[in-house]
Amino acid sequence: MDASNKPTAKQGQYLAFIYYYTKLNGQPPAESDMQRYFGTTPPTVHNMVVTLCDRGFISREPGRGRTIRLLIGRDAFPDLE
């Protein structure tokens, strides 16, 4: 992954949350799970999910819950803080 396509610090935290949530719960998080964890609003979380998808870090099925899937390796983002 070249430097121009590395996740930002905030994006990295969302990617780490998706990774660990999926690993611990056996299913991807819903946007409401991310909203609770990060203490932010639904539009903020949704915009981040759209951005992560647009940048090729995750895939999802719009309109269906819990379909987020990481498309990058664990070494491409930081640990969850």
C-alpha cells in the first residue's frame, strides 16, 4: 500500500474497531455499534463508512446491516486505542 492510500489516524481507528469487533463477536459491527463506541452521531459514522468503502478499505452492502468486510490486511492500520 503506497503512502497516498494509507488510512488517516481516524480511519485507522474505525478499521481497527471493525477488525476487533468482528473477531470478538463473529459478525461485523452495525453503524450503531461504532456510534456508541466512538461517541459520535449517526451521520458521522455513516460518512466514515462511505469514505472507507470509497477508499477501498472495506466493502459493504448498502441497505443491509452488518455486511462490512475489511479489504486490507491487519498490518495496514493501527491498534485500537
